[in-house]
Amino acid sequence: GELKIIVSHPRCLYDAEIKLKVYSESVLVNPVTITTEDSLIKLIKGESKTISARLRNHNEGEENNILWTSSNESNISVSPTTGQTTQITACGTGSSQTYVTAHLDGALSDKKILVLAANSQEELDAMKGIYADSTYLRIAANETKSINVESFGLSNTDKISWTTSNSSIAIVSGDSSSENVCSAKVTGISEGNCSITAAIEGSESVVFDVTVLKEGESSE
């Protein structure tokens, strides 16, 4: 809500008026966000690529505190693990799908990059899967929003399934009986946090972190 503070003094001709706007703890005011140029990277085993993260609404120097991790170091190595820029390298043999994550304490959400690796270009081209540019959603109770994934290499028989980790907080509706449904609708049920997962057989899943606010609160 809003409040007004009046400051007065016997020796002053006029009072000073201060207006304050008080937000709930769930309201975002210029949140720090992390982005990268790519959300999907393809590498042949032995190849390396330099990637950089960009921050918005951050304090000077915070870019040096970004932490880089690989979900499977035996497939994709990350070095250095701290800083705005890192280098990823495809290791080992065989085909793999690995998430590389950029994390910053206090940021709205992590940034995840799906990295495909294979022994040859032909094997890379034959891979299938799904990924998303953003994996964070804010929504209010009794509000409905859409989430999307991008796909590559899917056939007519591939089906994307959509599930929620807690149906008492948020529900998701995506027609998993239809082929290549790359979007779903999420409805907030009650205040809290949960995850929505888009999955397809034979590839890494996409997990969306969902924050549900009280009914009537702005989710923008």
C-alpha cells in the first residue's frame, strides 16, 4: 500500500511531506536477470566454445560473481567456473545432452543452456530434444499464463508431456496425446513455489520454476 509521512518543526513555515509506496516481499522491483546469446549449443567431441552471460539491473562488479556449472562434467567441462565468461568443452565419446547453468545469488532465476555433444556432425543432426530460453514463471492464484519450449529433431510419434510437482499450487494443461505440443497453460492455484516439467523420451527435460503469488497480486 501507500503511506504519507509528515515532517514538521515549530521553526519551519511549511511541513515536509514524504510519500512511500510499500510492496509485498513477492513484488519484483528491477530484478537482476541473467541472459546468454544461446540457449542451445551443439559441439562435436573435442570442440570448445566460449560463452558469456549478460546481467540487467545489477550492481557494478556483480558479473564477476556469476557461477558456471555443468550437469555432467564427464560430458561437458566448464572453465573457469566463476566470472562473466567461461569456456565449455565436449569431453569423452558418444552422444550426450548436458545443461550448463549460469547462477548469481540474488538473481531472478538461473540461466540454463542445453549443450548437445556427439562424435560427428551426422550424430549431432540426428539428435532430438527440447529446450527453453527462459525457465522461470511468476503467476498469481487464479491467473493463467502460457509457457513454451523449443524443439529440434522431433518426429510425428514424439509426444511432449507436461506435469506439475504440486497440483495444489499450480496446474498445467498441455495435450500430451498430440504430437509436438510445444506450449502449455499454467494456472495458479495457491501461493507457493513448484515446478512444471516438459519431458520427451530420449532427451533432457525442461524444468520451469514457478512462483505463485496471492490472488490479485501483480505477476509482472
